[in-house]
Amino acid sequence: MGGYGSQFAAGILLTLEISVCSYLIGLIFGVLGASAKLSPWKALRLLGNLYTIIVRALPELLLLLIAFYVLAGAISGLAASIGLVKSDFAFNPFLVAVIALGFIQGAYVTEILRAGVLALPKGQSDAALALGLSFPVRWGRVLGPQVMRHALPALGNVWLNATKDSSLISIVGAFADVLKVSSLAAAATKDYILFYALAALCFLLISVVSMAILNALHIRSRRGLHIA
Amino acid sequence: MAAPPAVIMDGVNTSFGTNHVLRNVSLNVGQGERVVICGPSGSGKSTMIRCINGLERYQCGRITVDGIALTRDAASLKRIRRDVGMVFQSFNLFPHLTVLQNCVLAPMSVKGMKRAEAEALAMEFLGRVKIPEQAGKYPSQLSGGQQQRVAIARALCMQPRIMLFDEPTSALDPEMVREVLDTMVELAGSGMTMLCVTHEMGFARQVADRVIFMDGGEIVEEGAPDSLFAAPKTERLQRFLAQILRSH
């Protein structure tokens, strides 16, 4: 393999870093988006709807290109013009990538969480309120875990997509993730089969391990259900 | 100084859209009083008791619970909900928590009780509703009657001064109604202030100091159970009682 082993290891690490960071950001956008779509205020609902409609309609690569070549430049230019940053400032590409990917995943997470909240029986919230539970306890201990029970399989799918979509960023920046490492190695050695198979194996490994973890989480989230 | 009445409702009105659910409801419940509320479905009886702990908003009128005015202010709601326990038709136990966890959650998080203390308290109340041996099980492993008794224990763990029951036996199989009613009769014997929406007339006769009959969002008639059932004054109550008797 001519010394590509360590590059692959670094590639896997970068792929995982991008996936994990973008996924966590996606969960945050998802909570915000679902809260907006379920809000009693019409303006927030409209904003939430716009978010999910637009983001889910456009190809992810297009959104990434917009984030890198339009938004990042515009925002840093604006910040520079009002003196917040120096004129040669540029965003860290890793940061732009994970925020953009997270923003995209957030639209899907929004829909998943919204459906999970709507599936809660109203009595659960009534009982939690009647017991006097505070907002964090209500959502953290009573309603949240029940939303997760509904949402976990779909959130698992978003995670698996996140690991694969992370490879899109090698198109917009100088990222040596698994896919980029393998294509560089393949191009240099002409050993396409070996290196693309290796890349496939890396993604397969990530997904098999993910599924095992997701499955364990899923079983835990279903405690108390259908035992009788 | 005498303790303030447990519940005062004064000219309370509620509507959902154009649907006027409560019309000028006024009610005084004394400390330790046991009130049964009956009436046809859609008469506003559930809405009325859900107003008392702020699960339902009211548009005009005044509600005072244990001397605390119920307003939209979060602090008043918080204080009132500490004092008022509620039991629902569909039990509403938290399905992902065990019986014991259901019981200790509120005492620990609302009152800041230590786990050991909360668990000891929970076991005491689970003993009072006669299912301490189920503490480690999940709600789905219990029968409906057992679940409702857990729900009563869960509410009692907050050591409320007032208990609200919203049709607690309506979702139960007939053979399980008795065990829940027995638990409530025993609770009534302990001097707890109780407001109970139910069609169990036997229970009303046995424990109620007063029965309230609601129809169309207003209190139509009220009185001691024996006189109310024996000599209903209004035609609406006569019709309602005839229907109840026919179905029993």
C-alpha cells in the first residue's frame, strides 16, 4: 500500500470528525427547527417551514457550494466592513463545512423530532404539568425520552447519511477524508480496485459500528414497552 | 384564623373558539370536603377540574386554591401544582419509567427530596394502594386497575392537600373499578380534600359530602348525594339519572 495506511487512518478520523460535528450541529438545528414549527407563533412556524422546504429541496452539494463560495465570503466580508475582523479574515473551512452539513441535516432532524413530539399522547404532558415538573425535567425526563423512542430509528438514518455526506466536502475544500485519500492514492498508483475497495471498507466499518451502537440505543429507548 | 377554603371558583368562563365550555361557574370547596361532579359528556366537568390546577386556561372569573390566586403567573401555578394532585382517566403513567421511578420523579425534582427519602415515601404510598410488590415493574406490565392505583400513589407522593380525579374509573374494565374505588374511599377517610368527576353513583353516596351536577357548561344542581339523587329538582338531572340507572 506504499505508506497510504497512515493517510487512510487520518482520513477515517477526519471523516468521523466531520460526521460527528455536523451531526451534533444538525441535532441543534433540528431542535430549533422543530420548536419553531410547533410554536404558537405564526412567524416562527413560517420560518421553520421555509427552512425545511428549501433545505430538503436543494441538492446537498449545491447548498455546500453556496455556503463555501457565497455565504462564507459574504459574512466575512460584512464582518470585515464593520470592523469586527481584519480584512484578510477567512472562516476556518472545517467550521464552514460542519455548520453547512449540520444545517442540511437539521432540516431532516426537524421533521423527525416534530413527528415524534406530535406522536406523544397529550396525557403525558398533562401528567407532567400536574405534578409540577419544571420545563427541563418535563422534556429531559418525561417527554424527551418518549420522543426519542419514536425518533431514534430515523435519527439513525440521518447519522448514516452524515457519515456518507461528509465525503462531499472534499469537493469544496482541501480535506483529506477517506474518499479523497483513496482517490488520490488510486490516481497515483493506478490501483483503482484496491483503493476504492479500501474506501468502501472504511465506510462499511463506520456504518456497521454505528448500527451496533444505534441498535443498543434503540433497545434502551424501548424500555417499558410491550413487555407484558 | 380559619384555613382558607380549598378551592374558590368565582364566575369562571372558558371557551375554545366559539365553543363556550364553562359558563359562569362558581364553586366553594371547604378543606377536607369531598365533592363529586357528574353530568353528561361535554358538560364541562373535566374542564372545570382541569382549571383548578391550570391545565386549562380560563378567560374570565377568579380561581383561588388554598388561598393562592391562580393567575397566568408561573409562580402561582407552581405553588398550586405542589398542593394539588391529579389522577386522570387514562392513568398517564410515564411508560419508560418503573413504578418507583414514576413515584419519586416529582418529589425529587420539584421538592428536592433525597432519593432514599423519596423512595421510602413512595413505598409507603404504594403500600397504601396495596401494590408495593410492583415497584420495580414498568406500567405496561400492570393491569389497568393497578396502573390507576400507581397513578394515585404517584400523586400522593407530592403530599398534596387537594386531589382531583378526572373520571378515574372510566377507562377500566368493570372488574377493576372496585379496587380503584376502594383506594379512593380509603383516601376520603383520611380527610383529604377531593374533587372527583365520576359517574359512580355508589361511590358518590358513600363518600361525597356534596354532589354537583353539570350540564351545558354550568352547574345545574348541587346538594348532598342522598337528597340530590332521591329528589332531583331539575328535569335535566332527572333525565341524566334515569340514563345512568338504565345503563347500570
